[in-house]
Amino acid sequence: MWRRILLLILALCAVAPALAAPPPVILVMGDSLSAAYGIDPAQGWVSLLQQRLKAQGYDYTVVNASVSGETTSGGLTRLPEALKQHHPAVVILELGANDGLRGEPIQVMHDDLAEMVTSSRDAGAKLLLVGMLLPPNYGQPYTQAFAATFEDLAKQYKVPLVPFLLAGVAEHREIMQADGLHPLPQGEPKVLDNVWPYLKPLLRK
């Protein structure tokens, strides 16, 4: 009798920490495209992601560490503290657009992203890399090298890649803000649809 009671108590003690554990974190390290620049943050794709996770039965907390105007070097500087604070299960890296728009050296962007990938992995997180494209007026050699950087990193580190965050959005001016760079609220669900198929395999219910 007492043996059964003791075994029951031990079993409950083993289960209790798991029940008390907070939901795993998805950390989004991005720029204005993830920070919902120019619109209500609740309408941005990162907030919509939290809603979709809940609706589909995924118990995750989404932490949006995106900063408008952020470059890869800025993200690299901020990432260690974010990893330490949130201990994410998944890191979504959506950076590089501002490097490209400023004409920063491609190799610098590549190295910054590579270091963020390895740092996130060392912290125990899974990675999702988000690719971007530049307008053609930046010249073919630069725009091709820019786009290829994301593909090369995905292959090198064997991480999933969203080919182009704004696919199906950027080419439709009616759902883009006047600056031609950021989606209106109507375009944000499509942005999430671009991310979701690549993120979903990294999640667990």
C-alpha cells in the first residue's frame, strides 16, 4: 500500500515541472517588415502568427524583437541578449533588407547572418532564414549577389529558407504602402502565408 502511494507521489513530482513549464518561444529577429512599420502592430504578420499558432493548437509564445531600420550588424549585436533572455526554441531571422537598400558589402551581410545562425544553434534553437529581393535599380550584379546570399547560407547551414518574404505582395501596389517597401494591413496575411509552410515543420504540438 505505502509502496503504491510512494510511486504515485514520485510520478506526480515528475509530471509537475512539465506542467508548470512555460510555452516555448519563437523569437523573430527582423527589421521594419516584421515590426509592422506604418501600421498597427496587431495587424502585422508576427502578431497574426501568434493568432494562427493558437488557432491551430500550437502552444508557443511569439516574441517580436524586430526593429525598424535594423541591419544585420545591428541584429548581430542584439541577438546574444535576446537568446539569453528568451531561450527560444525557434529563431526566425528576417534581416538583410536594409543592408541591401544601403548598398552595404554583401560579404558583411553574409558573415553577420552566418554568425547569427551559429549563435542561435549553439543556444539550442531551430532556425528559419527569411530571404529578400532588391529592386532592379540597384544593378543586376548586386541584386543577384544579394539574393544568392540567403540561398547560400541556407545550403551551407542546412536551414529552411523562405525564398522571398514579400512574394505575392510587393508586386501588388494596392496592398503596399506609399513607400513601395512595406505592406498595408491587407497584405500582411499573405506575408504570413509565405512564412508558414517553412515554419510549420519546425514546430511541435
